[in-house]
Amino acid sequence: ERALDAGMQIADNFPNSNLSTLYFKILRPLVDGNPGEADITWGLVSETARGAETMQHGYGSYSVLSRYEIDGIMDIRNGSTYVNLVETALNTEVWYEVWYVIDHSNNTFTQYLKGGTDFPVQTEIYADAAYRNATFANLDTLLIVTTAGGVDAIKGKNPIYFDDFHIDIAAANLSSPDGTDNGQPATGGKFLNISTRGTVGVGDDALIGGFVIAEDDQQVVIQAIGQELAGVTGFLVDPVLSIRNAAEEEIGFNDNWDDTQEQLITDLWGGAPPFAEGSLSAGGVWTLPPGTYTAIVTGKDNTTGVALIEVYQID
């Protein structure tokens, strides 16, 4: 989940009824020559929907909600039911552009899609879907939830990539933020700051975050955060961070953030590092060429707990 700045929150402005727009790009990769398999939902939620006992957001928190299933079919949540948006799997290794035009005053949204073989131009694929969680409170958080399934029905075992999130709170904005005309194929772009949080286990139960460098070499800060997770019980005390490329080769490693790059990271944060004094959280700065990458977090000496992966581009 990622909290939105006040200027990006979608609010009910009764008696007026302006529309708002959420835009992003999504890509399903090939993994070992096969379409990636992931079951993942995304959308917007209100802080008022956070679970009182768990203090977390879940599927029931979503107002604006769509999903990508392991068969490559994208669907949408219309009130109490999911509805398939496409008849065949979306192409792999293709950036699709997605627009949600949101009518918060009426608790509905309309989805547009562009990219791949079936949608070479921007296409309205579902109109006036009802919110799953009806609310007039501000939509103030972007939420992405991946489902791993169980041993007998594994679901989310491969990465899905997101890019270029934009929100226009004042209009139905169907333009592409990179300036391309909507009649042209979807293009790539730089990724924005991303993060993912989860429980780190042992063995194959590491915490994994995927990201893409779309064009040109890019300097990035990658962090595996433990004790800085304020208010989280059971945080991972000593995260270990491994960065791997598409060939699963380790191209970066860090145990403790101040091992080798303390001054560089401190300077990037304006002299006040993002870690507590004596923290065992991991982090580093790497310059990466275009490609797909994974950041993998494990616990030192097979310790377990909750951790957060963050990736920041450096302008």
C-alpha cells in the first residue's frame, strides 16, 4: 500500500461532480519462456476501510478494483462480482496502458485499456463499474495485493510489473503522460518509486519485489527495511538484500546499510539517513541498465519477520 499526498486524493466534492483519473502501465513477463503466473489485484482504497483488528487493508478495502489472474485474463470488480474484461490472455512482454475514470460522487468507475495485439488504440472496456467498498470518504491510498495461493493451488509465483502511476483529481484525463497519441502503440517509460511489504520466512519464503528499468541506465536506491516499520510487531531485525537480474544472477548485495555506502545514502537523503541509529536494515545504490530485476529479502541466520522493500530512482 502507498499513501497518496493530499493533492492526489480523490474526494467527493458535492454538490459538484467532477471526474478523476488513475493511470498506470502494467506488464506480464515471460519466465523461463512461459507467461508469468500471478494473481494480483490493484486499485484505490480509503483509510476508513482499514481493518480495525489487523490494521491492514485487504480485498474488502478496495473501492476501485481490478485484477490480473494467472491465466493472463484481466477482470474488474463490479460491486459484488468479478467480470472478465478480455476474452483471451493479454500479451507478454508488452506494456499495457490502463485508465480508470472515477466518478466518486456516484461510486462508479470506467476502465480503458491500450496495448498489445487486441488493443492497439485506447478502448473503453467496461463502463460504470460499482465500487466494491462504497464510500464518500477520500480515496487516499493506492493498494496492490498479490495472492500466493496454497500448496495445492499455487497462484502468484511470478512477478508482474507496474510503471508510471499518475492521478488527475480534476478531470477525465485520457491522455498518456509520456505524451504519445492515443492512436499509437503503448510505450515504455521510467518506473516510479515502488515498495512492497510482507513476511519474510526461510528457504523459498523470501520477500521478493520486482521492478523494471525501461530505458537508459538508471541509478537507484534499493532498501530492505526492518526496525523502521513503526508500529509493526514482529518486524525483521536483520534483513539481507540481494539484487538479481532477469537471468537470476546476483548483481548486488547488502547486509547492513552502513557497511559500504553510509555517506552516499546519507547525502542522498539530505544529510539525514532513512535508517535509525544502529539499524541493521539493508540498502545500497546501484546503477542498472534497462531490464527486469528482483530485490530479494531474507533474514540473517534464517530469522523471520515483516520487512519492506523500497526502490527509488535518483533523478
